[in-house]
Amino acid sequence: MRILFVIDNLGAGGAERALVDLSAELTRRGHVVSVAALCEPYTLAPDFEQEGIAVHRLGLSHRWNLVQAFLGLRRLVSATQPDVVHGHLFFGGLATALVRSRRVRRVVTFHNLAYDAYPPDTAWLRLRRRIERLAMRRGIDRHIAVSRAVAGHYGRHLDVTDPAIVPNGLVLPEPADRTPGGMAAARRRLGLPPAPPLVLCVGSFKPQKGQEVLVEAVRLAVADGTELQLAFAGDGPLRSAVEAQVRTAGLAPAATFLGLLDRDEVLAALGACDVVAIPSHSEGFPLVTMEALAMGRAVVATAVGGQPEILADGVTGLLVAPGDPLALAAALQRLLSDRPLRDRLGEAGRARIEDLCDIGVVAGRHLAIYGEDTSIIMSETD
């Protein structure tokens, strides 16, 4: 099968990183995979290319230049003759809907809760929603959502009623060493002290990620006598504001900003920590939650979007309400004071991810959708 993926860009986000794993797995199975990135950045292009996957940098002058997207994809479809064109994210989905070929199956994956992240009553949002609703109805043959929460979101906003639920897939790493010696060695490689316990937050510094809630929760926990160190991995427009909040809270000596990490570095950071905190206000099906559980780490996360579909409270992680630093502080203190609980949650979380997100299972579901083998789609999704 010849498969062309279309995506907004190849920045180091969760959807983009998940697409690397899916593309590589489909290639290993003998399918011919290529990727069209509409515009910059192309950060992850080498990750695809080292797997033998062609990356076509379409270089749109602006992400809303749909005429340029249409012409570029028309040339690319003519040259590569794909059986399936599969769009990811907003502009990748719109561009895929512009493909006009009777022999091509057009698929789109919804990754997030985008319309909940915008003011709901602006004229611009209403226009954007109408454009996407029309594109999804008229130009897409099959819809996929990465979680039930995401499926419900696009059902409400776009009247998409038939999405298959297929989570992002993950090439499962080996679980991290939980021994004190192994964790101390992992921290040394990151330039972090071996003690006290480490709380790690991975994610872009954007409003929906909620790092400001975590800083306040850590301030409360430290004021209550809990010893910990805090590390952030990622970058983004709100990083300087969070750094300022850390200084104001008196946490600067115990806080480290690791910056933007590549995938191996993210896994190393996850292996070095005691607890992973995911304080988001909004999430679809976050890759970092999957990676943290795959590494066997205890996770405390907000009960938003697809998080409760991955984390069962008290079984595979701890869930708290979004925007509640008191609840988050209490959950952090509970985990940091109870190593057997951390170990038990980490082991159960790893088993959950093996069942739900192994890249082999997820690739099989995609192939079933591409070929419309309904029995496989339903049995594997259930």
C-alpha cells in the first residue's frame, strides 16, 4: 500500500513524534510511506528520513495558503500515486480534504480538543469551525480520533459522528531502572543532584499545559515540609513567565529548566524522575503520559480529555481536577512519601500502555481502516 501522510509541520510535538513511530512501523511492514509537511518547522524530518521515509517540504508561504497547499499536494499525489492520503492536525486535515482523486482514500486523525482552547464566541472561531466542518463532511472518507474525549469533542463541534478510536502508538522503550543507583546515574547525566526526589514536567510552555498550576502546587508542598526538586522539559512562549513564577515562589534553587529535548533525552529524563506531573488544562491523548507509563514511572495528571482513558485513578496513576494546586500538591506529597505506591502504579501503567498503545497494534488498526476491514477495527478498538 502507498500511504501519504499530510501534517501541518514537523515540529517536536506529540502528534508529530507519534507519526514518526507509525510511519516507521508501516514501512517495516512493507508499505511505501511518505510525509508531506505543509510548512516550517521541519525539526523531525531527519527522524523520518533515517527510516527511509521521504519527507516532502511543501514550504507554504502561510499555513492558510490553501491554494498553494492544493497545488503542492496535487503535484505530489500525481507523482507518488498513493492509495491513502492521511491528514493530521487542523491544516493537514484541510489539505487532505482538497485532494481530488477517485482512487485515493482520504483519512484524517483528530488529535486534540482544539475548539475548547479558543474563546467560543468569536466570529473567527465560528468561521474556522464552518470551514473545517465542510471539509470533513465533503472531503474526508474516514475519521479517526485518538481518544473517546477527542471523538466527542469533534462530534459536538463538527458533527463528526463516525470516528474510529485509535490511540497514538508508541515504540515501547525498556522500563527505566527504579533502583536508587540507577536513578542517581540517570540524574547525573542530566546535571541533576541525586537527591531529593525529582518531579518532572514535560511539555510545551503554552496556556493549555498548566505549568503555572504545578509551580504553585510545588510551592505549597515545599511550604508543608516536602523535600523535592522540580524539572521542566520543553520550550514555548510562556517559559519566561513560568521561570519568573519559580523565582517569585522562592523555588529557583530546587528547579531546573532542561529546555527542548529530543526523544531519547525525554526518555532519559523520565527515567531519572520519581514522579511525572501533567497539570494540563486541556489534552487529547498526550504522548508524554504514554511515555511516562511506558518507562514505569508514577504519574499524577489532571482528569481532562483523554487522560482518564489512560490513567485509572489509584490503579495506573493519580488524577486530580485541573487548575487545583491544592489537590495537585496533595497528590505529589502522597506519591513522594510512598515508594511502594509509586512502584505499583508504575508497573500497572506499563502493562496498560502495552495493551493499549503498542505500535504494532496501532499500525494494524490503521491498516484495517485504510482497507475498511471493519471486524479488525472493532475487535482491536474494543
